[in-house]
Amino acid sequence: MPKYFYRKMLTEKYAYDTLTKIHVLVAKLRIVILGPPGSGKGTYASRLTNILGIPHISTGDMVREEIRAQTEIGRKIREYSDRGELVPDEIIIGLLIERLKKPDAQKGFILDGFPRTIGQAEALEEITSIDVVINLNVPDEIIIQRLSNRLTCRRCGAIYNRLTLKPKVDEICDICGGELYQREDDKPEVISERLKVYRRSTEPLIDYYRKRGLLKDVYCNDLMTPPDVIVNEILKIIRGQK
Ligand code: ADP
Ligand code: ZN
């Protein structure tokens, strides 16, 4: 085999695309999904991870796991999370750096919920480079409806919705049989705080990444748009068709 192809095989890999039913060549891909709470970051990222064969890294899930396991970090960050505030940069950056060192993240990743401040974006830039930033644009009315009807699996973190993405059996996860619950920060009084925090701390990242030529906008203006439609849009962007 010519050396060139051998090298190519080592650095590139094929992933099975369940939408187009073909194997697609994917180079190392480092993706950030940016968007307000309830814009669908987690839902889309969890589908993309299966299609692209790279891990879905959700700092929100990591935060909830630390809290559930009652680690020292978990005890420090619980209150921030329950109030809908951001966990301090140094703690979340520390958690993310450790996560990105794991072997599965060496072939690429989908970051969901990180970075959320300019400080976090700068820290990320120091440890790795990003190939594309998907910016989800969703009107506030949809966000509020989504979040207040969102249910999360206590065991595996899968996301459901009482209006749009119902589980097959009430209050039970389709995937793992775990119990579904309403997150503390999905309660109405906390949702508006999270939106404020997003506007103040995270929205500036849109310009930050636009200036670097990495930002790609995706729009969802209808609560009933099936997740696969948006996932397809994102795949087109990733493949450079948009
Ligand atoms: P959302 O649905 O609001 O996008 P996440 O599940 O991503 O929520 O995050 C839940 C909570 O975890 C946040 O409100 C915040 O307290 C904490 N958190 C997650 N990621 C970060 C981050 N990158 N920086 C600071 N806090 C974070
Ligand atoms: Zn589950």
C-alpha cells in the first residue's frame, strides 16, 4: 500500500451516517455547539455523537454528575447550578481540561455547554483548536416552552419533552428505563435567570467566534421542528456543503 494512503488511514476514519446510510470520511473534528439554554444543544449533540463517532462532552452533565456523586467539587458547585448561575471559570475549566485528556477525545469531540464565557473560550484556545462553532438561534418563547416541559433521565441524562419528545412510557426513559425528572434549574423561576446569564456572559462568544471565522448559524423558529431536521443542517455545515 502506498505510504500516503497508509498515513491517511491512520489520521482519518470513516463513520456510518444513519441519515444518509453511507460511510462518510471524517477527519478529526472539534465542534462547539453554542446557544441559549433550551436551544437543543444537548439533544443535537447526543445525536451527532452517534453519527460522527466522536464523544459528546457536556459540561452541564459533568456538573450534574459531580453533584450527584457528592464529590468535593460537587458540593462547591451545587448552589450555582441550582440557582441557574455559572459555575466559576477555574472550576469548570479544570473539569474540562481533565475530560479532554481522555483517549476518546483525541479523535475530536462535540462540546455542549462550554465555553460559556470569554475567559473559558480563551482557556480552550490554549489547550486545543476548534474547527467549527455551531450557533443555535432560537426565539425566547420557544426556549421557555421547551425548558418548562423538559424531562431528564436521572440515570443516563437522556432528554425528553412533555410536548414534543414524549417517552414511550410516562416518566420512564426509553433508553435505560431510568426515572425522568424535572431539573432543579428547569423550574420557571430559574429559567429567566439562566436566560439573563446567557445574554450577559455567553452571547459575547458569538462575536468572538465570528471574528475568528468559525461561526455557523443554524435557525430553529418552530417548537415542533423534529431534531433530525436540525441535525441534518448541522451535518451539511460540517461537511462543508453550507
Ligand atoms: P443549559 O440547559 O442551561 O444549557 P447545562 O446543562 O449546559 O444547561 O448546564 C447546567 C448548569 O451547569 C449551568 O446553569 C451552570 O450552572 C453549570 N455549567 C455548565 N456548563 C458550564 C460552563 N461552561 N461554565 C459555567 N457553568 C456551567
Ligand atoms: Zn435513561
